[in-house]
Amino acid sequence: MAVLVYTENWNGNFKKLSYELVSYAHSIAKSIGSQVVCLTVGNVSNENLQLLAQYGASKVLVCKNADLEKFTTQSYSSLIAKAAETEKAKVLIFASNASGEALAPRVSVKLSASMVSNAVGVPTSVEPFVVRKKAYSGKAFADVVLDAPVKVLTLTQNAYKVEENPQNLNIEDFQYQVDSADLKMLPSEIIKSDGKLSVSDAEILISGGRGLKGPENWGMVEEMAQILGAGTCCSRPVADLGWRPHYEHVGQTGKVVAPNLYIAIGISGAIQHLAGVNGSKVLVAINKDPEAPFFDSADYGIVGDAFEVIPQLNEAFRKFKAQQ
């Protein structure tokens, strides 16, 4: 019996998100008397695989099948289900990101498993197996009972701290024959975003809305991001207007993010936007409208014109950084 973690890698490297998942899985494994098994696809160095052991993994399955070089939900979900059956996994953990939320439901169907998405903590009980998740666009929590023999969870980013739990690691090549039916649809081209910090990976995000009045005013947002080592993102109207690329759109209909700090500039705070960012540890709203809904959810707020406030903040941040 095992807790299986799908540990996505990016060109052979793991990100903080992967270590968060393994730490979370280790906590569950301890409570049910099990071990953590990770599954990853592609060529990953032994050095990088050993990093997973620092956070609680006892075994890593590495699948190097060339048919899996291009990601498809069909082929990857079949692979993960097969690994779960091989390892007799009773709990499967995915990230609550684009790939994790696409794979987890398919895997749960293949395994006739119970599933909960957007978990925010370790199970409050294992007999019965009860997991807390976000509900009503993050405005409430629900305790969900998973009563099938196999449980599938997706973990909200930044919902669990990265903890070191060193283990002796066993690395195995996982042989898997991809079913041709799973390869009927393959991506013809994958276009990666530029070298800027990814919206999903950034610990700090600076976000702009229509209050910035046009793309020509984005310089001060990018300046703040550069000073703080942050990523940039935007509200849906901004992306729809073509001011910023759509991969920067965050919210319920865009990317769901949970950075340590989210600074919203000129964003009113529609419920669809807040639903995608309210997992952030600290929310800061900057808006000249004191009645903007964002202020109701923000930890800190500045009522003022962004064109006056942001240059002053940038200067203050710059001075603070110079003193460090």
C-alpha cells in the first residue's frame, strides 16, 4: 500500500510545488502507515530525484517511454492509473494546477476512486477519510468524506508547507506500453512563454486591471515586479482587450494562483477574479474607488490613484532593497 504522488518535472527539474506535494503525501502516509511513491516522466538526473527523498519519498518510478514526450491527458492518466495499481496505492496526490486538475478526474474514473479537488490540508480523519476543501469560490470550506477504497486528491498551491523528511530512496525504471488509442490526439506544437517568471510559480504577483487605462502604462507594474522579483499578471478584461497576453490572465476563468503576496492594481475585485486569487497568503488592493469590492477581501488596501501610488511604492521598495 502506498501514497502515490504525480511529480511533474520541467525539463528534468522539480519546482517547489513538487516538494510541497511530497511533504503533504508524507504526512498522509504517516497517518495511514504507508510510504510515499513518486511517479515522474522523462529524463531526470539522479541528483534531482534524490531531492524528492529529502521531503519524504521512499521510492520514485521513472517512466522514459518516448511516446510520452508529448503530454496528453489520455496517455498520462492511463500511465498513472497503471502505476497506482502496480504499487497498490490507496491515496493519489496531484497538484491543483492545469495538468493536475485535468489528470485527477480521469485517473479517479479509471480506478473507481473517490476524489476531492482543491484540498487545503491533511485529512482531519482517516477512518472515515475526511478532507477539507475550498467551496463557493473560496468563500467557505467543505469537509468531504471519501468512502471508496482509493482516494484521489488535488492540493491547492501553498496550502501545505514544504517539510524535510529525509528517506532512503529507491529509484526504479517504470516500464509502460502506451495504448495507441491514447495517442490519437497529440499537440502539434507547444509554445512556451518568454523568460519571465511564470504566473503559476511566482511567490509574489503584481496584477493590473482596467484602472491602468491602457497597455502603455504597464511599465510601472513591470518595474515593481523587477524590484520585488515578482511575476506579472492581469484581470480578464485586460487580456480580452489585448493589453496583456492571455497566459497572464488570473481568476476563475484563467489561472488560479496562490502566491505569498498578491498586489492588485486598478482591479475592482469581481467575484470571478477573487475566486482565482483568494488562496494568496496576503492580498493587497490599490484602487482609487474606496467602494471597490476588492477591499472587502484584501488584507491591506491603499485608496489612491495608481499613477501616483505606484511610483512612490516603487521608490520605497527600491530603497528598502538597497538596505538589505
